[in-house]
Amino acid sequence: MASTAPTLSDLSAADILALRRSPMPDALVTPGPSRAEIDRLVEIALRVPDHGRLNPWRLVLIAGDAKDRWVERLLALAETREDAAKVRVSTRKLASAPLVVVVVSAAAPGHKVPEWEQILSAGAVCMNLLNGAHALGYGANWLTGWHAYDAQATALLGLDEGQKVAGVVLVGSVAETAPPRPRAKPEDIARWLTL
């Protein structure tokens, strides 16, 4: 009798999290999540610590023809830069994934909740997107790249003044599993405080 590999539905939540890996951007392909799965993914993404209930983040969902036009415009902007060859390559990494979720940090400076904590909350949204995509059976990769910092590129996203891109998360089916990579060993980075 042949044995079959376990599916995600056979695993505990902890095991699912322990198996998450970021596929290479080019390995994220169609089919992407359905509209109902995207709604679920967004629901999962927003289940993060949010001191003061400020919602200090926004999501920009990019798919289909809009994603194709966005990538084309980024490529056009790339050609105007001194490092055009380099940014052209990084921009093409955005092309194959059927869904891109741009997480925008919308931290409110001067609030009683420190701005740093609000920014960390946006980072937590990025991580929840990765974990949520994995739990739904998709792959995801968190990028930033030049387009997260270039004023003309971020203008395409309609950011308000003071908002910044925390992450560009690519989501899709995994065409090729990423090769294993060395991971930090808990004993090298974690220690117990003793007073």
C-alpha cells in the first residue's frame, strides 16, 4: 500500500506554521486565490496586535489587468532611473504572481501609541499574509524593492502623505518549491533572562 504525503488539512496549526517557506517570486503562478479566499486572507491579515485600535495600515490589492498595467508602469519608471538594468530585473519579479497585496504603514505620529509600535503592526500584517496564504494552500513572498521607496512608484498606489510601503506580498500557486536554506538556530539567538 503506497503512503501519501500529508496535506495541510492533516496538520496542526503549529505544524503548518513550522513548514511555511517563501517560494521564489517567479514560482508564484496562477491559479491564484478566489475572491472568497482573498476575503479570508485579508481577514487573517488584519488579526494582528493593534494597540489603541488605530488600524495603522492599509492594503492595496492588485490583480488581473490592473496588476499588468501596474507592472508596465513600474517598468516604464525603471527606465528613467540610473540603475535601470537592476530595477528592471526586480520589477519583473512582480509579474507572475496572480495577486499582489501592498501593505501600507499608515502610522499616526504623535499618538499615545508610539509610532514604532504602529509600524511593527504593519509588519505583522505582512507576516499574517504569508501565514494565511500558506494555510490556504498558496505560496507568498514578502518583497519591498525600489518600488516601495521611489516616490513616483508609490504615487501609483495612491498613498496619503506620510504613508509608507511596509511590504509587497506576492501570492499564488507554487510552481516550484524553494530550495531549503539555513535557518537560525534557536540556541544561537534566544536566551533566558536570569536576574
